[in-house]
Amino acid sequence: RAHLANVLTEVTGVDKNIIYPALSWTQSLDKGDLVLAAPALRLPKGGPKPDQIVQDWAAKFPENDPLFEKPHVHSYFMSFFFKGAPLVNSILPTILQKGKTFGTNPSLGLKDPKEPSAGRKKIIVEFSSPNIAKPFHAGHLRSTIIGGFLGNLYEGAGWDVTRINYLGDWGKQYGLLALAFEKFGDEKALEQDPINHLFQLYVRINTEMTEEKEQIAKRKEAGEDVTEAEANSLDEQARRYFKKMTDRDEKALAMWKKFRDLSIVRYKQTYARLNIHFDEYSGESQVSEADMADIGKQLEEKKISKEDNGAQLIDFSELVPGKEGKRLEKPLVRKRDGTALYLTRDISELLARHAKYNFDKMIYVVASAQDLHLKQLFKIIELLGHKDIADKCQHINFGLVLGMSTRKGTVKFLDDILRDVADKMHETMRKNEDKYNQVENPDAVADVLGISSVMVQDMTGKRINNYTFNMDQMTSFEGDTGPYLQYAHARVCSIKRKAGLSDEEIASADFSLLTEAHAVNIVRLLAQWPDVFSNTLRTLEPTTVLAYLFKMTHALSSSYDVLRIMGSEPAVLKARMALYEAAHIVLGNGMRLLGLSPVERM
Ligand code: ARG
């Protein structure tokens, strides 16, 4: 597409940025490979008519272009067909050579992430951000999957990526949790499974607290004096505990820090299963109180916030004209007792990150339930006089996962979910005994397949759509699922094993032997990869990549009977193997870009 846009710019003098968006890949071979729709060109009004433009441009298109035939014209469309042999001869060697040297670089043909980082753009991707001691719920799973993918995407495009996990690790509930641990905690259980243990404590103390509140209310109603009961209530004790934490009481902080550290250790194990690492574990607790005090002062001085009953709030309807001001509502930035809020912390954290990293872009991967919160945040940064910084920030939102609702006591942690799915995959694998016996480490493979099931289901639709968590559907081999994608990858690997050719032999193939429609179709798809990649940088949707990979798997599976390896004469065998190997490389790179671990056998 880029090549065509360049050639057309050269012969017509029209800006490449006008031509490029009007070019698109076709869906089927008979309509050519790419098509240019003249009405999609944003040319100044009053010029020649669309059908004249295409006639004129087609006439100017060079006969001797290395990649494309002279275009066909019909009404106001121009269709471009690849010159078969040149396409095959240029795409396949490129992939066979560069796909390998770029290692895991998914972007193939773009920048190598191992190049020195000087001069690269800097991006912060904040994602996952669970709340310690609360379940890692579906929203965090989605943030983790999408954020992991976005990090890979920008890395592949040559950006310098910093991945930040902004933990929910501060607030009165952690005072309550520490209290719970003092009352009924178990040191050993905490070491062994901190996330579960902390969660159990959390549930237990919350239940007791609710009961206690009800009792006090009843006694109050009956006219009893409850002053003492209230002063000694769990709620009050938790508040005092948290107060000790904010006053930097060492003992109180030590307990909290232990919870936090142990939780991070466990998180890291889960993230490793998902091929994810973080460069920084930040969190609500890490925001500097001094910075927040300073920002509070600025907000008051600049008349952005105002006093309301001892608290500070921002009334956007007075600051931002029209509907937008109303829509932004009236968030609090400081409570009456002087404590900061979730929003206040985010303001401070954003500015601190900018000071620390001087980023060119920052992405927040957070559920769409927090759309308003992030709009408020970016607007406040702007009102504080940092429009330049606010403009660099982007909220990447996503919809809900349905069917995972957590009735009391049946909360599922991410780890449990992944284990259930892996068990299910293991069961399925066992059904095919012959194959099963050839798999070296079936447990590990089942684990990867389970994770792929969950991830592919998550990435199938657009981010903003809700979807229903459906274990049977996601683990099925029918349809465009994770196991099917892995199967397609493993199958192309097995063909290579059976053919027994070395990479050198494959690279020396005579590509011009690949003339069949099925072969050309696969090569056309391969040629689209760089374009799919740059499209994805625009959509920031995992589904853009996934849909492409499934197209590739379909093209492959319909080719195996036609483009046989076994029984073909050696030169043809070699050429077909080159085709399959190129597809294997692109498939594997695409899967790694999404955060999946491609399996070789299953
Ligand atoms: N911990 C938060 C939650 O679970 C998500 C944090 C999102 N990031 C942020 N900078 N506010 O809801």
C-alpha cells in the first residue's frame, strides 16, 4: 500500500497522505489486490470528476513498476494487481531472512527493538493495576491482556516502552485488612498464598463489620448510648490504623508493606504465564503526599477547586463551558478530614511520571466504567496549565466480561480461572492418544492452550464491546478460537518437521514455482502484514491483528490439499515449504505480538 501511494504521488504530484487512505486491500482475488476509490480522495472541490481522475491516473501509472501491473479502471475505481512473480520473489525472501533476524520482533520490516534507543519516542503503558487483597477481577484481566498487547505493539513500532502497574494499594481498607490480620491472620497461609489469604481476611472482616454496624444501629434505635461502641467499632479501629499508616508509623507500615510485597510476588508469577513483565510497580501508595499538597494549593490558587463544606471540589460546570462542563460533574479532590482521593492521586502521579520519564505518549488501559474519571483527570491537568501533557495522554477503554459475576464466596481469581481452562484443555488433548504421547510436556502445553483460549476470546471483538465468558466456546477447536489458532500454528510446524529441510535449503527455493492461486493468495496475505501492523497502530485494537491471523489460518488450511508437500518433486516441495515457512513466521510473530506463546506441538 505504501509502495503504491509513493508511485502515485510521484506520477500525479498529489500528496501521499491524501492517496494512502483512499487505497485499500480487496477481499477477493478477482477484484485485484488493492483498490483506489476516487471519492475517498480528499481533493479540493471543483477539480476533475472521480471517473476522470482514475482514467487520468491509470494512464500515468508506469508500465515498468516492479510490483504492480497497470491498473484496471471501472467507474471511479482503480484496481491494482500484483505482478505475480515479482510479488512472490520480493515478499518471501524478505520474510524468510528478516523474520528470523528480528527474532521475536512482531513488526517485521519495521524497526528492530534491539537497536539503540537514542532518538526513539517514549511511551508509558499503564495497565493491569489490580487492587491488592481484592480479587483480580475480569476488568483487570482485560486490562492486562490489552495492555500487554499495546506494549508489544509500540515496541514493535520502535518506541521505547515503559510498562507501569498502578496498584490499588492504599486507603482505609488496608487499615481494615491489617486489623483483620491481627485478629485472625495466619502467617503461614499468608506466605503460601497471599492473594487468597488476604482476600479471605478481607471478606471476613467486612462481614463482621457489617453485622457490627447493624447491631449498633439497632441499639441506637432502642435508645441506648452507643458512643463507646462506635468508638471501638471495627470501622473506627481501621480508620485509626490507616491514620497510623499515613503518619508513617513504622510498625503499621511494615505490615502493609509485607502484604504488598507478597502480593507482587504472586502477581509476577501470573504475569509470567501471560508473557508480561512490568518495568515499574507503582501504586496509589507511592504518590507523594508533599506533591499532592502542592497540587491542592495550585488548584485553590488557580481557582480550579473550591471549598464545599470543608472539602475541596472541582465544579466543572463553572470552568468548562456548555455540555462538556456538565458532563464532567463535580468531583471531590480533598475530603473534609484532609485526605486525598483516587483522583487527587492520579493527578499527582501523572505529573510525577511526566517529570520522571518525559514521555511522548501515555496510555491508561482502564475499563470504560472509569471513562468519566479519566476525562476529569486529563481536563484538570489541562486546567493546571499543562495542555501539552494532557494531549499526550490517552485512555484506552474496554467493555465488561459478563458471566463471571462473583456471588458471595464464589470469587474466582485469575489463577483459578487459568487453571480451570488449562484442565479442560488437558482433557481434550488426552482424547487423541497418539498425538498426546508425542507432546513432551503436556501440562505446560495445556497451560498455554488454556491461556490462549482466554486471551483470544478476549481479543476477538472490539475492545469496547462486552462479551460473555464462555468456557466451552473458548476452548473449542471449532471456529476462530485460541486452540484453533494454536493448532494452525502447530500444524505448519509439523509440516516443516516432516519435510526435514534446513532453513538454508528453504531460503534457496525457486519461488517462481509458486504460481497456483492458493499460493498467490497466501503470498498476498503475507504482503498485507506491514499494513495490518500500521493499521493496528491506528486502531489500537487487538482484533485487527487477530482477524488477520485467522484469515491466514483459513488460507493455509484450504491450501494443504492443493499445495502438497509429500510426494511433490524436490524443487516444488522446496518452494512450497518456503511458502509455509513464511506463513509460519508471520503467524508466530503475530501471535507473539498479541502476547500468545505459539506452540510447536499439541
Ligand atoms: N486499581 C484501579 C481499579 O481497580 C484501576 C487503576 C487505573 N489506573 C489509574 N491510573 N487510575 O479500579
